[in-house]
Amino acid sequence: MKKIIVPIDFSEHSEYALKAAAKLAKKNNADLLALHMLEMSDVMLTSSEDLQNQKAIFFFKLAEQRFTDFLKKDYLKGITVIPIVKHFKVFSEVNDVAKKNNADIIVMGSHGSSGMKEFFVGSNTERVVRHSEIPVLVVKKDLPEIDFEVVVYACDFSIDSIEPYLKAKKMIENMNAKMYLVHVNLPNDRFKSSLEIEQGVVNFLNKAEGNLDKVESIHYISDYTVEEGILNFSNKVGADLIAIPTHGRKGLAHFFEGSISEDIANHATLPVMTFKI
């Protein structure tokens, strides 16, 4: 982990993300890319070209100064912080910044189900999760430590889930954390018998690992929704972090449909890390 991106909107929750990103940067000797996305108003964008340029320069300078002041934090001392101010109208373009800078992870602060303050309103956290090709860590509060000791990784053990599983496994191993693999069985048309689940797990592990050594770390949970199953199991084992694969716009693989990854990122009190399928 060499480069960490953290979007900043000057809110309390984006500072939670900045603090978490700073801790990650120190642990990994990584650079911190602090990103502020300046959204120009439609009125300004429809102004005459000369007036538009003047206003753009003014707002950029204003944003840069506020950004500079915001980044004057004691906990950032000793970290290489690269401030980036961009003019975007679509928040999903955070992924473009990540790709351009070869970033390893995006760290975001979130209010949860009520959305994020100021710029991070509505479904912007969800948009980043859907579009990001690199892992996204969503934090809801100030984390005293960034040492994740127990991680719950939710998986349906489909072939599509192998690549994100291997990425998550590598990152979790680098954290020296214990990883629980959990499958949620639902009482509807997606219900599977124990034999069906076990056969899927064996096939998954043989293809992903080449062996069945991790079969003992897999847990099967029955619940009314995938989200409830993951959150309840995480509480039961005292997890520090929930990790989930996501298909992006297509939702999670197979029974991870719709916006399960975004719902968990919104509703979990624990930090959530997503991995793109």
C-alpha cells in the first residue's frame, strides 16, 4: 500500500476518514492524496467565457486556501500529503483520480444511512463504492486505532467472487487479522441446502486456494436478508471490519444483488471495505 486517497469535504466525517487514512499511511509508509472536489454551479458554467474563467480561478483559489488550512493537522506530521483540488460534477470520477495516481485504496467518511454532510450528500458514498476499481474503506466515526484484528468477509462462493476474495485475503493477511468467511442462506427462492452450499465452497476453495485448508474458517448463517446476516454475525464474533465483494453497478454477485454492498456500507457501525469483482 503506497498511495491512499481520501476525499475531503471539510465535514466532521471526512476528518474521521482523514485520520484513519493518516494511520494507514504511517503503518504502510504510504503517501496520502487528499482530494477535494469543487463543484461549480450551473449558473457559473453558463456564464460568458471570460466571466466563467474569472469565477473558476476565484473559487479554485478559495478552495485551495480552505484546503490548506484544513490539512494543518498534527496527526499528518511526518506523512507526505498531496492535496488535489478537482472540478467535477459527477462524484463517481473519484475512481478516475485513483487510476491516474495509481492509488491502492480510497478511504471515505460517511454519516451512514442519512448520507454524508455538505458535498457528500445522498448516494455519493454508494457511487464511489459502485465505480471504484480499488478497495474502498468506509468509516463512520473516529477510529482510535486502525489495527483490524477480526475481519468478516461475506461471500457467496461463486466463481466471480474468487478475484476479490484473493485481493481481500492478501490485504487482510497484511493486517495480521483473523478472517471469518461467511455465507448467508436466505428463506426464499435463493435458499440452498447444506449439501449445495458445501459443494459450492469446495469448488470455490479448490479454484481459489488449490486446497481446502480454509474450510474450517467458513460459517453458514441463516437470516431474512443478506445484510442482517452479515451484521448479526459480525456482532457475534466481535469483528473490527466487514469486507464485501461488489459488482459495482450490477450489485454483488448472485444473491448479493441490488445495493447490498451499499446498504451494508451505510448501515453498519463498523468500518466496511469493498472489493470490486
